[in-house]
Amino acid sequence: MGADLAVRTVFEAPTVAQLAPRIGAGGGGLAPLRPVERPAVVPLSFAQSRLWFLEQLQGPSPVYNLAVALRLGGHLMLARWGGVG
């Protein structure tokens, strides 16, 4: 719809009648996003660096590959699984 609304406004004016006069009254909004050039090598995050370091220090490990089996109760609605996959 092209309207700039703060989340706070939606909670302060929860009905359409209350929101209508506030649409567009909030100011300029956010600047449009523009593409930026991405570096050839993207640096690792701290967590990725830590995992890489542990792999170099200790070698391959199955620690982060955990197998889990769950038993679920209740009724399964097979019709809802039709679009999964």
C-alpha cells in the first residue's frame, strides 16, 4: 500500500478507522534500499571462526551432527501434509 507506519502506531490505533488518519502522517519513513558491492571474500562471523578453529585444532568431529528421535502423540491430519515436499 506504500504507507509508512511505525509498529507502535498499529498498537496505538488498532482499528482501520483509527489508522486511516495516521497513514502518511509519520514522516519520511526509511530511505530506499540500494544494492552495494559485495567483497570477493566475506569474513566469517565469530561463531563460524570458532567452529573453524576447533575443526583445525581437533580434526573432524561428529559433535555438531546430533541424531534425534522423537515420539509425537495425537492425530495426524494427512490432508494438511499434501503440499509438503
